[in-house]
Amino acid sequence: MNVKTRIDSLRKKVDRSLDRWLPSEKTRPVSLHRAMRYSIFSGGKRLRPVLTLAAAEACGGKPALALPAACAVECVHTYSLVHDDLPCMDDDDLRRGRPTSHKVFGEGIAVLAGDALLTIAFEILAETKETPRHKLQDFFVELTSAAGSSSLIGGQVADIEAENKSSTPQDLLFIHRGKTAAMIAASLRLGAMAANAPLKEVRALGKFGESLGLAFQIVDDILDVTQSTESLGKSAGKDIAAGKTTYPAIFGLEKSRKEAARLTNSARKALAPFGDRAAFLHALADQMLNRTC
Amino acid sequence: MNVKTRIDSLRKKVDRSLDRWLPSEKTRPVSLHRAMRYSIFSGGKRLRPVLTLAAAEACGGKPALALPAACAVECVHTYSLVHDDLPCMDDDDLRRGRPTSHKVFGEGIAVLAGDALLTIAFEILAETKETPRHKLQDFFVELTSAAGSSSLIGGQVADIEAENKSSTPQDLLFIHRGKTAAMIAASLRLGAMAANAPLKEVRALGKFGESLGLAFQIVDDILDVTQSTESLGKSAGKDIAAGKTTYPAIFGLEKSRKEAARLTNSARKALAPFGDRAAFLHALADQMLNRTC
């Protein structure tokens, strides 16, 4: 199976599960459930849950074991986008090629739909089957720590506070680690844990995810400068417009591209202990580096 | 020990635990952690976590067993207040006698502090010790369901959508069940579960909480009309100002008071199987009915 077919197949598993877990649009209050589904089923890349399922496979487990964790991760990711797009934060009108949640449903419902997606993430995660090595508590520690005030949310705070200020490379690293790398690393670690991987493998995949996540964010910053709004499906050039310090702004495009490649390479080295079992993860890393949207 | 002393003693246990679980104000990002602590330590009544600990005691368990659930419940409650107060929702400037979170920290940080309180609720809940009868998964099902899109969040959506419309008593019941009764019932059920109570006792306390929660919300609506902003610590008269349908607005004050008393009485009947073990819960119910703020 080639990489694209395999990604599509895993993505469909995730979509089917999310569709099963999310309340229908007919459930009261209708507006809220429509808003939750609007943001979840908006043609996202499903990068994080695909990494979760791929990690489970690399550790010798069936992807189905990691489906609750994969869907939980996607719900957390989507809630964070809905809230980040709010007028009081990044104030963005476009996401995944469509109007953002608050543009369609109003700000109040967008805040609450984000809250509901965050809440349901933990409801779904609780469906995870414990393994001999990893208890349910460990799964919760993993996700709440990556999504919490020192990682995902903390990164967004630092990002907002860095606007219109000159940031150091260290500041930028704190933001990228929090906003992007922590959740990508957790996606991989959760997949490994669901497959009952030994701690050594969980850690190796966490290391892979940490570097991959940093590379991913640099590529994101590069695309914001080099691509059109149309091809990205979200407002291009918005980092400069918002007075944000980005990797290309500090180091220039050429050096940024080199750093993304270096980090991807370093990520791939962390996969060494897996040998051939990690072929798909290698392919995913390459695809993430070379993406154009 | 009299009721007030006992409430104070349980409240202090909750406060000490929350202080231990919440990141310090020195942890980066400082603004976020300050905002989280500002809302958590603002002199709230701690009604829900006190009910959790009292339920554990009524079921023969030590309150300490229920501390993670109690603190998780309080974090969920506080996040919901922070988000409800936002300009895009109830647009309130005053809460617990102090300026609301977005007034002090700005809207962006207030949204994110709410998100972080919701996230840490599940991190804290994961500290719960499983019991022979109740697995960790059961605790998560309980809290995510009470906090989720069909209960706490759904109730808030229905509340917003009911503004400036004439609501039926059935609409009002949906709002009160979701916004208030579900979390109060879950607070009690979680306490019982942490004490390894048999399902029959968990259910009885859930029933107690459901009626108590409805009574509590009617009393809240009555106080909004009859008390001053100063004595409430939050803006009085705001329901009418926001064009909200309330219990007193539909039925008048006298009938509302009777209904609150009837519901409290019905709640207390659910405690019958506990006999003397429920003396403190009876006292709490009376106090909630007769409160003036």
C-alpha cells in the first residue's frame, strides 16, 4: 500500500469513529452540535490522529486499539483551533477553506462548541482499553499535560503575548513546543501506549514527535509567507499582519528551510530502534516536511 | 460539630488541595496561571466539592478519597463561570464580589484560563483511586457527561438562545437541569463512587442532587430579583436586564419559593435509605434553600 492510500485509510477510520462519538445534529441544543460537527468535519488533514494510529502499528498493535486516543487528540486539536480563531485571539475568518466557527455560529456558540469538543475529548479517551503496561490514568496524564496550561494553552498565551514585540529564538521555541510539538508528541506516545509498547518505545516516539512537531511549525510559518490564502485554506500572511515573530522573520526563508530539514532528520533518527516497522512514520515525516498546504 | 464548622473544615480541605494542584503563579506563562488562580481562589462557596466530600462520608468513606473528584468538579464549575461571564455570553463585570476574569486579564486570557481549568479538572480527576465497584472510566463518564454538550454546556447554550424570547416552563427545566442540576448531581454521585458506594446509594444521591440542583437554581433566580449586587457579589437584576425568562418571571415570587421548598423536600426524601448518615446532607439542603447570597 502506498503512503497516500494508507493515510486515507487511517483517516477514514478516524472520521467514522468521530462520527459515531459526536452527538448528532438533531440532538438538543441543535446549534451547539451543528457547530461541533462543523469544525470537526471540515476536511482537516487528521495529521495527529493518523500519527497516533501509525504509532500503534509501529509498536505492533492494531490501529483500532488507539482509535479512542486518536479521536480524543483530534477533538483537542479542533477545539484549540476554534478558540484560537476567536476575535479576542487570532481573529481569523477562514479555516480549512471555510468561514471560522464564530463567523458562522457567533462567538458565544463558538466558545461553547470549543468547550464541548475539549470535554468530549476526555469522554472519548476514557474508552481506551488499559494495557498491562499503561493504565487509564497514564493516558489522561499524557493528554491533559500536552493540552494543558504549560503546553498547548501555555503556547497560545505566549503566542498572543509575543505579538508586536521582538521575540528571541528561545521565546519562539517555547511557543512552538507548547502550541505544536507537545500535542504531536503526545499523539504518538498515546498510540504507542494503546499498543502496550514498552516505555523505551513510548519515549522514542515522543522524541520523534517533539522534533517532528518543531519542524512542522517552522514549515507552517514558511507556508504562511510563501503560499496563497487559497492554497492554504486559511488566511496567508497573517503572522506578519498580526506582528508575530516567526522563524522566517528571525532567520530568513533559506535558514528556516534548512532548520526544518535538520529537525525532520533528527526526528527520523529517533525511529532507529524500530527498523522497518517505522517505514510509514518515516514517510509521514517526509510528507510533512515537503507539504505545500 | 455544627454545620457551619463542618462546611468550613471541608472547604479548607478543598482549598488546600486546589492550591497544591494548580500551577504556581510563577510558572510560565505567568498571566495564565495568575488568571486560573484568580478565579479559583475568589471566595466561592465551594458548594459542589463540599457536596462531593459529604456524599463520600454519607457512604462511609473518608472525604480524602473524594478530594480529586471534589476539586475536579470545582475546576469545571469555575471554568464555566469564567466563560459564561465573557462579553460574547452573559457579559458580566462582577463575580464573587470582584471584577470578572476578562475585566482583569482581557478576553483572550479569560478564554484560555477557562480552557486550562477545564483541562486540569480531568488531570486532577485522573488522580482518583479506583474502587472495587467503580473504575476510573466510570468517574470520567460521570464528569464528562455532566459537563458536556447535553448538560452543563448545553444548558448554557439554551440559556443564551432563550434571551429575549418567551420560554415555556419546559424550556426553563431543560436549562436548569443542564446548567445546574446535572453538575450538582454528578458532584454527589462522584463522592459516593469514590467511597465505593453500591449503585443503589450512588443513584439515591444522584436523585437528591437532581432535585437539590433545581431548587438551587430557583433560589438563584429569586435572589437575582430580591437581593442587591453588594450582597450577592455578582450583578443583581441581570436576568431581567438580559431579557431572560426565569422562574419568578413565569410563576411569580411566592410560587417560586414554594416550588424551591417542594423540590428541597423531594430531594431530602431521596436520602431516606441513608438514615442518620445523611444528617449533614439534610443540613446542607436546608442551608441552600434558605441562603441569602
